[in-house]
Amino acid sequence: MNTYRFKLPGVAANRSRQTALGALAAAAVALMAGCQETAPATSETAAQPANIQAQKAVAGVGKRGQSLQDDTGVAKIVSGPAAVLFKVEQKAVLEFKIPPALQMFKATNGRFPNSHDEFMEKIVKANRITLPELPEGAVYRFNTEKGELWVYPEDQAPE
């Protein structure tokens, strides 16, 4: 069976021109969005730690990706997937590696770790878990009453 193709003069040229113009317009918008003036970081704003509250350690508490949360517009197109990647990495550790290790410890010993040091030794170190880096001014502490890892401001962390 033969297939016949009809070519209309100028249609292909118009499509390629439209594609090129669309790409050019998108590039111009991206460049203009990236050319906004930003205030230079002063030592006062750079030294301030993030607003840290005591909370259970879950995806999103780590330092990586926090600077991407406030992006908007064209910047969000790039930073959005990166922020999701960082949250998934944190979730893998804080929600998929630590809870089973804690349950195995509890099944073996009949209890959760008695202290943060025991948690770090028997759960984190024994299972070769690398905890996500926290923002400046935050620390991890194991909550022995709840059997959970928490994040606290340095000055409010229980001993």
C-alpha cells in the first residue's frame, strides 16, 4: 500500500519559525527573571540561624533544600525538583531506615534506647546510618519517652 504525502508550501517553515520564536521568548523570560536585583547578604542576615522549633525528625528538617523553599516563578521550575530530591533523601533516612532499626532494637532488647548516646551507638552507628545535616543552631536528640528522634534548638535540647 502506497502512502502519499502532501506538502503545503510554507507550512513547515512557519512551524519552525514559531518554534524558534517560542524558544527565544522563553529564554528572554528566563533571563529577565534571573536579572532581578537582590540585596547583598550582610553578616547580620547570614549569621541568623533558621527559625528552629522542637519537632520530630521527619523529611524537611535537614539543611539541604531549605534555601529552595521560598523560590517562585521560573526559579521554582529548577528548585522544585531539587527540593523534592533533598526531601526524599531525608525521608529515606528518617522515615525508612531509623524506624525499622529502632523496632529491631526493641524486639531484641525489649525496650528503646535509654539515652541519646545509646541511640547514636546502637542505632545510627551500628546500622551505618548518616543523619541529614541540620541547619545551624539545631541538634538531634533521641526522645526516650516516645522512642523517636527529635530536632531541637541547641539551647533547648534535653541532655
